[in-house]
Amino acid sequence: MMRFSVGLICLPLILSGCSRDEAPAAPVPQATASADAAAAASAPLPAPAAVDEKVLLPQLMQAVFADAYRPASKDALAELPEPDERSVRSLHLITPTGAKVLENGLAALVVNGEMADEQGVTSTAHVTPGRLSVYLLRQEQGKWVVQRRHENVAELGSMGQSGSAQWVTLAPGKPGLAMLHGGTWQGYSIRFLSLFDLSDENMRHMLGEQVESDSEGACGPETSECWRVDGNWRIAAPADGQRYGDVLIDFSGEREALPQGVEGGKRVKRAVKGSARYSYRDGAYKLVDGANLVPGV
């Protein structure tokens, strides 16, 4: 925007629209002008109006992957860096997991990636995790423009699927992504909770803890132990000095097991109840109180 010096407002005989009777505008103190400019520069941009996820997903996929996006199948075939060797890029079949316009005005696109050939055929097996990528975009002149790429930041889940996305708040001004993922193996099922900070320029896997498991598909009359345990998790408001709020998990369920030293007979049922607290320390969430009561599989 063009700026004019106050002294040039009333140039005689040149600017005919200036009256000699009008007092010139009071000059703005330099310190005040600088402070106002700094405040304007640091002020957050207004968030775009909320957009339905079904409408937002194809818009963001098109913006991120351009010609690699295939509208008919709602996926993309593109090269991404390998998780453990970033200089190596491999072809992936990329499908959207979730999208949301955040309070800071950025839109987050969460996608799942599977290794694929040039026809988009994947080589996924039961034990193959999905590959999680997250993109942050801003709307500029009516178009979504990529601001940050977090590609293949974690390998989660099974059958090539990295799980479902939930939007959380880790702390004021720190939107988070919770991924719930897992699988079933020979009748035993388990699900994990993973957390990521969407505001972190170096996004990383901060938590990976089991929040539910069961043996329902494998529990028969001769099975020595059966169980189902669920964890109800939440993120607390951070205390003073905390970067993120603690993760609190309340566990409930039941386990059935044969008494020790007894062959055959009837399993004894007992209730499972307890809690665990995880705090962010040294780059990751760590258990600081209680215990995780969800059995592994």
C-alpha cells in the first residue's frame, strides 16, 4: 500500500483539493506506528468459514497432489520419502483419512499411504502398517496452498491402514491429532492411541499406548485366559509450565483365568479397574502415575 508523508498533503498550487483552512493531520509517533505494525503482523489471520469434511477432502487432496490426484477413485498415486531413509522416495497409493479447518485458519489433511506399483496395486499384508502423512494448508485468494508437509511421519495399524483420526486440543493454541489404530490377530484384537502436535514444524510421534484389547475371537471353553479391557482417555488442561496437557486413561473391563496350578475347571472372573497418567517430558509422553491395564496381544 502506498504511503504519503504528512508534509505532502497540502502542496500549494498542485493539489487543488486541499483547503488552506484545514489543519494538517497530527503526525503519528514513530514508536506507536512501529508497535501497531508489529501487532498487525503478528495477529492471527481470521479462520475461513467451516467447511464440511466431504467438501473439504477433495479440495485439499487436489491442492496437495495436483495431477497425481484421481477424483474418480478419490485417491492419489505419488512418491513419498521412506520413513527411515528420507532421501529415498517410493510410489504410494494415498487415501484421505480426515480433514479439518483449524482455529488458526490452517486446514489439516490427514492421509494414509501404502506402497504401490505404477498401476496403484498395493502389496499390503496383514502385518503391514499404514503410513501416516499430514499436510497443513492455508487459503489464499480462494485457493488452498500447502504450507507444511509431514510425510510418512509414522507407521501405524495393520493391513496397510493407519487408523482413524480424531481432532484434539493438546494445549491452548496447540491443535492435536489423535490416531486410533490396531488390528486383530488370530482372534485377539488391540487398539492403540497415538498423538501428534499439528502446530509443531517438526511433527513427531509423541505417544503410542494401547487403549483397548480383547480375546473375544479366541476365547473358547478350553482357553486358559480371556479378557476385554477398555480405556477411556482424555487430555487434561495443562498446568502452569506444561507444554501439553497430561493424557489421562481410565480402564475398565474384566479378565477370566484358570486359578494357578489348576488344570481344567472353570475360569475365575475378576473386574479390571484402574487409571494411568502420562506427562510430556523430553520429547514424548511418559507414564508418571498408575499403570496401563490393557493386555497386549
